[in-house]
Amino acid sequence: MSTSNSGSNEAWGSRIGLILAMAGNAVGLGNFLRFPRQAAANGGGSYMIAYFIALLLLGIPLMWIEWGVGRNGGRYSKGHQPGKFAANWKHPQAKYCGVVGMVVPLGVLIYYTYIESWTLAFAIFSATKDYWGQTTQEGMIGYLRSFQGLTPEGGTTYHASWTPYAFFTFTLAVNIYILSRGISGGIEKLAKIGMPILFIFANILAGVVLTLPPQEGIGATPLQGLEFIYKPDLSRLGEPGIWLAAAGQIFFTLSVGMGSLQAYASYLSTKDDIALNGIATASTNETAEVVLGGSIAIPAAVTFFGVAGAMQIAQGGSFDLGFATMPVVFQQIDKTLPIGNLLGVMWFGLLFFAGITSSVAMLTPITAFFREEFGFKRETVAWSLGGLALAIGMMHVTWLGHGFLDEWDYWVGTFGLVLVAVLETVVFIWIFKPDNAWKSIHMGADINIPKIFKFIMTYVTPLYLFIILTWWGKDEAIPILLNQRSAGSSNPVSDIDMPYITISRGILVAFVIVFLFIIRTAWKRNGYDDRKGFVELPTNRAEV
């Protein structure tokens, strides 16, 4: 497979490795935690209708756009957003628009890795049966809050204060080590190991859950859980919130707007088929999410708590469903089939592999920037960024209860993703021109994308994005910015939390300012002419 970046002398080792890595980037915690919660909280089948429409009009077109932007930038040896935007739009401001493609993945990586460390911790807690005996939803929520350092005064503490810090540090170190090993030697190897394990664990768990017998006093079955997810209530399709929730999930599940898919695609040559690979990536992700993710948590919750109980649990959030409800389910299963702790290891193990195959991708765009523009070694960049992530991540661990993480999750993990998607669509489709974009996506393609998607990518997808951005800006971003509501809740920011929220926002603003300065420095250092663009590399960059 002829895939290489001339500036870094790296390549994907195989087509299957590329697809698994791309799918690993897309398949994350949202597939198994956020998706079932969103489906349960937004009407089940009604939500699924909106979800699949968003997938066709938003997700798949954005997948091709991101592969196209990335591969086209790679033709000029640019694996980072400022360079890719400048390659497609020869304008002095193009490179500065790319700053969001550096701040967003760095910001998400820091808090995402912290959440990822919870899954590793609970996999170990499952193996040792540390939470065994917490057989109620309330008991497991208390256990989770203890691990997070959020036990209320007078409550029971189950963990030492250093526990979450240790798990976060270790998880981040594993991420950085894999990133430092390179594209083929680190990320691709992880995908080839982690993705098969993830699917094996998910299939075993789904098989166990779907064959559970009705529980005494509940009478519900796993099939009722599936029916709840897939049977539509057409009357709810008129609710705008369902459509916004479905569109938001598409961003989370496909990892579009993150910049990591583009960075991966920049290591491809024009002989590689991004049309077919893009569909293969999306299909793998949807199998993990809809088929497997939809067959574990919600059917299990319905079996043990009933449909009404499952809906109530879903209202409590994705983490309560995954970290509180599922351990209760495993303990109940263990009463008749003594493999409850093994199922717990599988559940949190698949969450860990889903998380780490996504998180290792998030620093790829920034790593590419410092390697290509300043000539730094990959190891130096990776561990330096790791040190920065560790320092700021400790704030997330310490100030979790003050909304520090929720603030980042909204601005870089929700609003920021849509902003990046808007910019890349405008640059690649409208400025680079639809005909050029369509031709670029089809270079080396073994299939022809149906022409209707050219119309969708040119008009429908941008309109969809602008509606989402405007709606969220009006209903969420402005109230959150004015402190009229907290990120993640409808309550105003309290006086106690306000200093932490201010620090949280200040760091993100500082990221933007520092990266703008570094981008300007890189362009001056390398003598780039914004009007002339970059020197195009040969078609097969592996030969460079």
C-alpha cells in the first residue's frame, strides 16, 4: 500500500490497518455509552429515524469531506489543519482558520483520556470484585462518585484520594507511548489488536444480554429493550430536540470535526481509495454502535429495571448508565451464572479499547504540525504534549465537581466539532469548488459515489451544519457563555463554581492565542507564500 508522508517518512502498513485505525478513531466511548442513553432519552425508534437521516445527510458526506481534505493536504506534505486549509484556500487567513483544528483535538484529548481512565479502573475493580455488594443503582452511583472524588460530606468513601490521579496518569502515559511509536509502529498496531478484542467482547456481551430470561417482579425481556429502541413513535418526530440530539450523536460517533481523520488521511497517496475506505470506516462504526452498542446497555437495563426504569436511568446520564447500572446488572447475572465479574471486565475492557483507539488519534494533527513545520522528532513532540496534557488534566481530576470538565466538553467536544465541520466544508466544497472536491475524493477510487451526494455535500450538508450551529449558539452557547446556565445542566453557574469555570475558559482561550502565534511563526520560519501555496509532491508519496 503506497501511503506515506514525505516530511515524516511514515506510512500505513496495510489497507486493513488503515481501516481499523480509522474505525478505531471513530468507535469510541460514545458508541457504547452515549448512543444508548441518547436513544432511550429521546424516544427510541423516533430518535433512530432522525439518527439515520443525519447519518446520510451529515455523517457520511462529512466522512468523505474529511478524507478528501486530509488526503489533498497530504499531497503538499501537510497533515495539520492550518496547512490543509492553506493548501485548499490560498489566502493569508486560511492558516489561522485552522487553529480550531489544533485546539479542539488537544482539548478533547485531555478530558477524554481522564474519562477513559475510569474504564480502565472499573475493569480492574470488576476483576477484583471491588464494587461487589453495591447491588442497587444508588449504591453504585455512590461508588462511582467516590472514585471521582465527589463523595458528599458524611458519605461513604471507597477509594484513596490518589486513585483517580494514578489511573489518569497511567492511561495518558499509555496513549503518549503509542503515539510516540508512529503511524504504523504504534497507532496501526494498536488498532489491529484493540479493535478485534473490542468486537469479541461486544459480541459476547450482546449474546449474554439478549438471552437473559425475564426477571422476577419485572417481567420485561431483552427483546422489549430492542423494541423500545427501534419501534418509532412518529408523533415525536416534530420535536426539534430529537433532531439536534441525533445530529450531535453523529459528530460524536464518527469523530468528524476532530481533525484526526484528516490527519490519518494525509498519509495516503492519490492511488489510495478514500471513497470505499470512507464507507468501510463508517460501516464498521455503525455496526459497533447500532448493532452492538444498542444491544447491550439498554436491553440489559430494560430486563432488570423495566422500560420505565431504563428511561429514568437514561435521564441520569451516560455515565450512570455505563458505570452504575451495568455493574448492578452483572452482579444480578452472577447470582445464577457465576461470570458476573468476567462480564464486567469485558464491558469496561471494551470501553477502554474503544476509548484508547480514539484518543491516540487526537494528538496526531498537532504532532504532524510540529514535525512538518519545525522538524521536531515524533517522540519529543509526543512526550512534550503529554506533559502539557498531564498538567492540565490534573485540573480536570481535581475540579471535576466544579464543572471544569463539562465546560471543555461543551466548547471543544460539542460546539467546537460543529465549528470545525462548518469551516472544512466551506473551505473544501465552496472555496476549493465542488467539482475539484468531487474529483479529489474520486482519485484512485474503485467505486463511484452516487452523484446525489455531490449535491448533498454542496448544499444539504452545509445547510444542516449552519442550522445546528445557529440553533446551538442561540439555545446553548450564548446562555452558557453568559453564565445563565452551566454546561451540562439548565442551572446557572454558582458563585462557588465561577472561578473554576473562568480558569477553564481562560486555558482554552490561551490555547487559541498560543497556537495562532505558533502558526504565524511557522509560516515566517519556512517562508511560505500564502498566495502561491505549497509545492505539490509526486502522486505516490511513498516514493519521495
